[in-house]
Amino acid sequence: MTFPYYDPFGALGAILGILIVVIIASCVIQIAIAVWVYNDAKKRNMDPTMWLAITLLAGCIGCIIYLVVRDPIATETTPMAKEPYDNKAELAQLEKGTFCSNCGSEIPAGAKFCPSCGNPR
């Protein structure tokens, strides 16, 4: 007498399979968020390694904390560049775009620092 195929763990196997897929997907999403936080912190001249670790350890809470405390994006102007110009020759030179002597990228008109490397004009 033969019995039809019976798998006592059939439903449990399906549940475990779905659970494994959910765990892998959540790990991939958390890693993607951590990579985004790392790159964003780098653009904002913050410590990217510290924020990567916080985001990986704390998950979404770490990402929310980062979004609350992050600095504005660093631009080619600095607080020194916002000072009024006393020298008309310096103002005339800043109105022309030039190239950085350090990295060779173009410095836009009005900037006192290179947007790529931060080297003074």
C-alpha cells in the first residue's frame, strides 16, 4: 500500500521561505540607506564613516537622526567669501571664471574657492 506524497513541513517551509526573503530584502534596503547616508555625509563635509556606522547599527532611527542633524551642502562660497569686497581689482578678478591651479577644474565667477578641492582662488 502506497501513501500519497506527504510533506509535514510544507506550510512551515513556505513561511520560512517568505521570512528569509523578507529578511534579505530588509538587509539590502538597510545597506542601501547606509550607503546613501555615507555619500550624503561626504558631500556635506561631515564624518561619513561615523554616520555609516550609526545608520548600520541603529537602522532607520540612525537615518532619521542623520536627517535631523545634517549640515547644509558645502558650496563654492564660504563665510569668508560673503564679506564685502574692499578691493575693486579683486572684485573684477572674481567676476571672471578661471581654472583651479590645484585640480584644474573651472572656478565659477564670484567664487573665492574651488568647488572641487576647496583650494583658494
